[in-house]
Amino acid sequence: MTVGAAREFNWLGESGVLTRVNSLTCGQERLGFERGDGMFVSMTGLLIATRNLHKVEEIRAILGGGFRYLMLKDFEDAPEVEEDAGTFVGNATKKAVELAKWRSRLQDKGCEDTFVLADDSGLEVDALNGAPGVHSARFAALDTGDPGNSASAENNAKLLRLMKGVPMEQRGARFRCVVALAPVPKLREEGSSPVCYADEAELGTRIFEGLCEGRIGFEPKGRGGFGYDPLFIPEGYERTFGELSEEVKNRLSHRAGALAGVREFLARPRRDSTTDEHG
């Protein structure tokens, strides 16, 4: 069974406890933990490149509480990044790098995040030659030309219409997720003006991928999850993602598989995220 099983890591250490401090960073309470020797260690900051609270909650559930989380809704001036690449890797990388450069320019205002985490994901159906793929979120809108994403019900209805008459043994599909993790470049002083070495964001970006194999059901089932979850039956199960609990889904999902790689990478000791070798 192909699933995105995530390894478990003890982020705080055996003697560490979560600790709140009074200092604020961009309106966010900084979080960290106090080691056994009394030293306070700041958490790694993660800016999640989405305004979708459900996705943020899913990511937090998978990565755990050892990070200081931010999302785009926390910033009124956060730029919109157009996802116009032809691949999941291209879209995820573009979002992560552009937002990392934007965050770097804010560091002189007392704002500093360690990484920007961006993902792109979608459904690939074998009988449709891999469609909807990168167009998963606006699958139905491709027919109408309407801007923006389509409603999930419309996307599911189109998928079922295209799959009409396809037997179960030919309804193979998978969710694919690509996560890009870009370091926020440090501002450096050159003369009297701060200079952002923005190429560091692109050069230091890591890519992680997760897959969840399964098949497409004949009708929507379940009210959980979002998107194509009510139609997708993961391999080894008879119920859809829409019927399975969040705990089970987070263990099996394509996003869980990609984030397991993120979590393992961030657990490694490092001096500076921009000096690591590229993986």
C-alpha cells in the first residue's frame, strides 16, 4: 500500500517544555521551549503559503507543535502569487521563493521567519491521462472560462461525468503533493543600505513529494475533508477520504508523505539553512 506515513520526532527534547515569551514579532507571540539547563530556544518559524485555514490545520496536525506558524491571512499586504506553472513542482517553488523574498524585505521592520512552506497538489486520474492534475482546483472552470477556482461540488460532478461507465478496475487515481521549503534570505548591510541576497531563497529551496494511491468511487460519500475527498478511496480501504477520520487521513495523505520529508529535514542540526547542501 502506497501511503505517506510520517515519522515521529521529539521536537522539544525529553526535558523541554513549551514556553511563551512576551516579545512580539509582527504581532505574533514568539514561541519556544526551555531546555533542561534553563536556556530558551526559539521555535523554527514557518509561513504557510495559503489563506486556507483548513489546510493550515492539516499541516499543523502533521508537523506538530514544535513550530511558530503563520499564514498569509496574518498579513494584509501579502502578495498574490499566480500559479501559472505547468507542474506541481513549478507552482510550489514559485510560491515559496517569491514569498520568501517578500518576507526578507520585511526583516528591517522586526519581522523574520525562517522558512516559507508552499505546496501544490492535485488529483491524477489514470483513465483521464492524469487529469485534472495541476488544474484540479479549477477543473470545472476550464469549461466555462470563469476566473478563479471552481466549487468542489462542480469539480466532483465533472469528474463523475467524465468517468461514467468506467469500471472500478480502471478507476485508478492518486493524489500528488509537492511541498517547497524556501529559506527566508537574511538581510545584509552593504554600505548604508540593506541588501537582500534573494537568490538564496531559490538556491536553498528544498522539494518534497508525497503520493497517495487509490481509486475514484461512483458517487460522493462522506462529509469530511474537502475537494475530491468524497470521491477518493485510498488503497487498502473501502471508504472515501470524506468518510475517514482526520487522524487516518493525515496518516495516509499525499500531503502527509511530503511533510514527513519536511519534518525530517527540519529535525536535522544546521547552522544556517542557506548553507545546507541541496537534496
